[in-house]
Amino acid sequence: MFSGIVEEPAVVTGLRKEEENLHITMRCSFTNELKIDQSVAHNGVCLTVVDIKGDEYTVTAIKETLERSNLGLLEVGSMVNVERSMLMNGRLDGHIVQGHVDQTARCIEIKETEGSWYFRFEYQHTPDMPQRGYFCVDKGSVCINGVSLTVCEPEVIGDKGSVSVCIIPYTYENTNFRHIKVGSIVNLEFDIIGKYIADMIHDGDCIQLGIGGADEDEILIRHADGKLAAHAVEGEAVFISTPDLIAIA
């Protein structure tokens, strides 16, 4: 499990195909701290360290990983965002990231605004995705290339979904976002909490999120007859009953 707080970009120093697998060799500043069989996120993909030589280490990506992520597009010299797994005695600075990339997205717009950058990404959308929890909500979390980011202006039109994220100078300089251009392919992992909620709603279960009573914010999500029934009053519960859940506000 990861947090989406990238430690640094690693440099790809070698690529070797073996049947349907791809062995990826990289160099980073903490190679000497790694161990064989350790999990490390690479552009948001959890991979296992299989070899360490000097300041370089190697991981192996299988066919499914290559098809679902952008790792198959790597070249020698590519920069890859890396993060070691979370320590359970520390703060969760980003959000819960599994390292299981859901799909790729394509950068369709980059805007610089007084020191920060807005990136907009477009991804393939299918009607069953909301039921599986593959959706974004405004001000929610999304992981792009292994970076935990806040969602802005999520939109679904036909078979295309899109989302914007704001990148501050530190993130821009210390991740591979500085190498992303319009047309670049990135890895996308939707929030695991949304996936669990969608699964519970689809199965007809009832869960409650939030704390407190009538004077505090509460969210209650309930499935009833498969129809959308949303009601929100300040200090009261929000009732949503649909397998096509897109957003909770």
C-alpha cells in the first residue's frame, strides 16, 4: 500500500524482454536501502524488486501490467516516479493508493497559471465503470503516475471521461510531471474508497460515512430498488440509491 507521495523520479537504465514479461532496470538514490522481494510503486504500479546490483535495481512487469499501464512505453533514460510502501507508524500524507493501476489516460491540455500548472487528462469510459467504482468526484482523490492529486472538474461525455489536476512547483520539479506533454500517456488509479462504496451500493448494502448527530455532517448511502433517490439537508443524511453513482456531495 502506498500514499501517492512520490519520493523521487528514477532513471530507466535498462530494458529486457523475456517472453511476455519486461524486466526494467532503474537507478535511484535509495537503491542501497532496497531488498529483494520489496514492493515499490513505479508510476503508480506496484512491482517487486527482483535484482540489485550496485546503484541499480530491477523489477519485472508482466503482460497484464504492460497492457493496463504506460510501463510498456518506457525507454532507456525515461523518468519513473517511485515510492516505497507505506510505514504504518507514519502519517498518511496523500491518500490510500494500492499500486493497482486501473487504466491509462492521455494528456489533452496543459495550462500554466501564475506558477502552477493545470493538466487535463482524458480516459476511455464505459457504462459499467461507475458500478465498479471507476469514477472521479470533484475535490476527491485520484492517483496519476503514482502521484496523489485532488480532482478538479471531472466530466463524462459519451465514451470519454476527463479530469483536471493542479500541479504545484514542488510536484512539477520532483516528479515526471515536468516531462508530460499533450499526448503523453499516464497511469490512472481511481480512489479505492469509491470502489468499495460502489460495490456496496451495487450489492444492495447500506453503509454510513461521517460522524455526529443532527448538528454535524453525515453521509448515508443506501441502495433501494435501483433508483436514484438523493436528498440532502444541512445537518441531515444524504440518501443515494443507485448503481450508477457518479458523485457524492
